[in-house]
Amino acid sequence: MAITTKHSAAQSASITYITIGVLMAIPAGVWYSMFSPEGVGKFFCATFFLLGIAFLIMGLSVGYIGRVARQAELPPPGTTGTVAQQQPVTANRVANPVPVPAPPSAPPAGAPASTVVQTG
């Protein structure tokens, strides 16, 4: 298993979800407490507040899942020492190497040379 150094996309997605959630929930809560909307305004206020809370929860969940997934991708603690001790050449060696065909050789001495006749 290859050890990757690329960071997971879960970190940036988590920060994005948390930011969107906070930017939706806080203004909706302030609007509801200061202006006491009625009718359609109350609907939009409650909708934005609940969507903001949902995005906040999703961001926290994605962050937790990303941390757990990153730990799951790492090799077990006992194997890292043996991988570091191996030589890199042996790790890339093929078990059954494919033989390379020999290049064509010159005809033996005394054999008639082939001639190409071009007509036309």
C-alpha cells in the first residue's frame, strides 16, 4: 500500500460547510430576534436558520469523518520501521523478469549476402 502525502479534501469541505452554516444561521437569528418578522419573512428567517444549523452539523461531521479516514489510510504502527529499512531497489524488482531478445547479428562469414533487386 502506498503512503500518500496528499491532504484529504475533507478539511477544506469541512471549513466551507462550517463557514456557510455560520454565515446563514447568525444573521437569521439576529433578524428574528431584532425585527420579529411575520408571514413570509418568518418562513425565510426560520429556513435560513435551520439550513445554517444543518450546514454547521455537516461541516463538523465531514471534519470528523476526514480525520478518521486519514488515520485509516496510514499503515499499522509496527510496519513503518520495516518499510523504511527495505532498499528501494528491491521494492521495484520484478519476480519473473521478461527476457530481452538479442539484437540481430551479422550473417556468418562465407554465407551468401542477400541482394535486393529493384525493378521498375
